[in-house]
Amino acid sequence: MNDIDENHEMSSEKLYIQAGRLIKNAPNPENLSTTSYVDLHKWISQVYALANHQKLTFEIVELRIAQKNITADLFDAYWSAFGALQRIFAVAELQAPASLSGAFVYAGKEFDAFIAVGKILSQANNNVLIVDPYMDETALVKFAVSLAPKVSIQLLTERTTAKPSFVPSVQAWKNQYGNERKLNARFTGGGALHDRLIIVDDKTAWILTQSLKDFAKKSPASLVKADDETAMLKVKAYAKLWESANEVPE
């Protein structure tokens, strides 16, 4: 989606998707010291445009101050803008169609995170692909167990960044369930994975702002349903990556 044009109306669906993308694309707070002022200012400006669309007076003022304070205090400007964006996303989610709405989970609300991810997984009738470069046992132990037994599970992660507990959890699952609950896990290499997402039945894609192992533990997280065009691009791209990936050893 292009940068927001403040002079035109935006549908509740597009507003929700744009807010979710801005959360997903927010600068990493751990790397703020290496983030350019130009990039941060552009991101804050996009958040400001969404606040204008929703006529959120408090957030508009807060974001104007954040823009002015970038050079004086980079971290304060970022967190002010991110806090405003969290509230914008919450409002956008309320306005979005029920079929599109995902979830925003506040920090420390791990049970809410479990419910939010479980709600997405419960929509699966045939298969689920979970993509996460930092995958550990959480994908299976905490989330995949909520899937219906008939739903096959595919896990795609990076060989170099997956956690040590990942392979043992895959092996334990297969030893216990065998063909009763089909699981296939694969490794990519060379930094091929840049997303954390869940694809349901090869057609619906949900973008996660954090890895499942850390989801909403220390900072707010969200799950955003991709628009149809983006979803199909994700499905095709990860189908290709899946085919070229290597099986996790049993």
C-alpha cells in the first residue's frame, strides 16, 4: 500500500490493514540507535496520517510533538508514536469488518495471546503453515495442540536462528501422534525468512508482529489479517520456499 493520502477517505478495512502494517514495520526499539532520523520521521508521519483519518485529536498532538522531538530524544519520540499507534490500531480494529479483524494483545497478557492465536488456528479445515525464523517448541506445545486432529501442520523456520528446543519438540510430536496428527517441519537457509505469519488452508494469511515464543510477553503484539492480494502473494512465495526447504531430521 502506498503512503496515505490525508485528503481522501479510507475504508475501515484499509485503515485496519494500514495500521497493522505500520505496527509490523515499526522500527525495532532495540536498534533505534542505528535507525536514521529520516526513516523514523517517515514512519511517525504515516502514523500521524492515520490519526488524522480517525480525527483522534490527542494522538494528533502527541505525534506532532514526537516529530519535533526526534533529534532531541529519539527513544522518547519513538515510544510516544508507538503508543499512539497502538491506540489507533485498537480503534481501527473496532471499525473493521468482523471477518477481517485480528487481535491486539497488550504486554504480559499471555492468555489473551493464546486465545487470539487459537482463534485463527480454529478457522483451519485442512492445513496450517506457521512461518517463524525464531521458532522453538512454543508453536507445538502452546498453539498447535489447539488444532483439530484432521488439520495437517507445516512449520517453516530458519536453520541458523531456530531455537535448540525446536527439533526435539518436532520429534516428540511425531513420536506421540504419528499419522494421527500430521506434522511436517522444514528448515530454510541463508536468511530467506523475513515474516512471522500463519497461513490457513492455503488462502488466508495472518501477519504476526512478534515470534510465537515471545508473543506479547514483554511488549504489545498484534495479528493482522492480510488483504486478499497480499495473502495470495504470501501463499505463493512460501509455497516456493517450502518446496526448496529441508526436512527437519527425525
